[in-house]
Amino acid sequence: MADRPKPSQTAPAASVRLATAVLLAVGGIFATVLAVSFAAAVLGWDFTPMDPLMSAGGHVVRAVLLVAALVILAGLVLSIARHGERSLWLRGEHGGVLVSLAALQRIAEATALRHPEVVRAEARLRERDGAPYGSVRLYARPLVDAARVRGEVEAQVRTAIDRVTGRETTRIAVKPTVLRVRQLKRYLP
Amino acid sequence: MTDNTSPDASTPTSGVTISDNVVAKVAAKAIAGIDGIHAVGGGSSRALAGLRGDKGAPGISIDLHEDSVDIDITMSIVFGASVPKIAEACRAAVTEQIENITGLKVRAVNVLVNDVVFPEDQTGSGG
């Protein structure tokens, strides 16, 4: 269908909804504080809600708190702004399919973990030209042949994702790390 | 979901108005039972609908035009299912039901997959 646009995006994840709610709440509190300050100034009241905030702790504490708050707010804004990028649009004749890349990452990780030599898998997928691409970092048991595990997992992951998308376009790079015996405990689920 | 309504273009003197909520419910009924779908709508949208006592169709968005309709269906799928096959099954079922019941022409059915559910998740959540 030529004139049907891609849907805006998949439904936002709980984290994105939470980030939006936090940002709205912070914005509301800031606007309220500002309004109370202005109202007090206009009416000639000897009151400002900023006084208790500005007198708490020393300069260093306040500076650290302010920087921490700014970092958190920047993170929230980034998570909301990047939400729309995290999906794969598979165009069809009468509508299409929009797949969350997070869902594909879960499939990639679960498929990799089904390999008996893999103890942990971390997938990072992106979309380019309507196809998923990315990498899967593997942590394999000690003494295994990394090249063999990489080849086997790569084929399995590509097959699993291609099955979901219905297209053989997945480009996956598998990066295995063979653990040492003393590292194994830390990586086991 | 917006609360648009669409007058039926085939009855110029005595228009029929169809609420998008009705179209959404028909679509929800049409896709019930299709293999590979774990749930329609995101978890939070279903929870909100439950809190509101909403008997509508969470996860189904309707875009009504004069005599046609675009439908977006958000869903989670079962691990191992083929999304194109699910999408095609949804498209066929929704198109047939909506065109039969409402007379509206279905222009597009978009499927939005926001999660994949593994068998071990299902045993924990009870499906």
C-alpha cells in the first residue's frame, strides 16, 4: 500500500513511559516552584521556595546533587528520544510489520544461550536499509574452540532472526570470548 | 486510540456512523486464536485498560477515513513464531471481518511486535 505510512513506532517500553512520567513530574515541580517564587515576589511576600533548597548542605554537596540530577535528566531525555530508532520496519503490500529490536535481541540472546558451550550472550542489534544488523558477544566455557562456537551460533542466530522477520537479510557478527576456569563462576547464570 | 467516527459513504441521505471502538473490537475478535500471538497490546496498556475497566481493545489503533480504515495491532509473540505468517493471518482475518461487518474497506493492517515471550516466561505468567 503506497500511501500508508509506517506506524509511528511500537508501543513504548515501561522504561520509556517511566522516563516520560519522571520528566513530566520534574517539569511540573520546577514550574510550580517558579510560579510560587514569582507570585511571592509580585505580592511582596517574604517567602521563596528556593530558600530551603539553597540552604541545605554545603556548596560541594549541592553541586554534586545538581550534576547528578542533570546527568539523570539527560539520560531520561536520551532514552525517550532514541525510542523511535529501536524498531525494524518490514514493509508489506497491504500494511507492514514493525518489530521491536529489543525483541529481536532477546531472540538472538536466547538462541545463543541454547548452544551448550555458551554461558552468557549479549546482543546489540540495529536497523539499516530495512534489515537487522549487529553483534552478539558470547562468553563460552573454558577450553572450547572459539571458531567452531562462533560459526555454529552465528548460523543459529541468523536462522532464528530470519525466521521471525521472514527475510534472509540478517547480518550478525558473533564475538566469542572463551572464559578461563576461574572466570566461569562470575559468568554462569 | 482516537474516538473518530466514520460516516458510511454509501448512504448519502441517512448516514451510518461507526465508532472506531467498534472497529477495534471487531479486529480484536478476528485475531483471537491466531497461533503465535501471546497477547495483544503492551503489558502496560492492558494494565491501564484493566484499571479503567475498559472493555475496548487495548493494543489496537484505528485510523478511520471516509470509507476505509488503517489498523495498527500491537502484540507480543511466542518465541519461534514467524512474524510474516502471523501478520498475514491477522491481515486476512481482520480484513474479512471488518469488511463483512462494517462495510469499510481495510486499506492496511500493520502489525507491531513489541515483545517476544519464551516458554519459560509463559509458565511464570500463566500465558
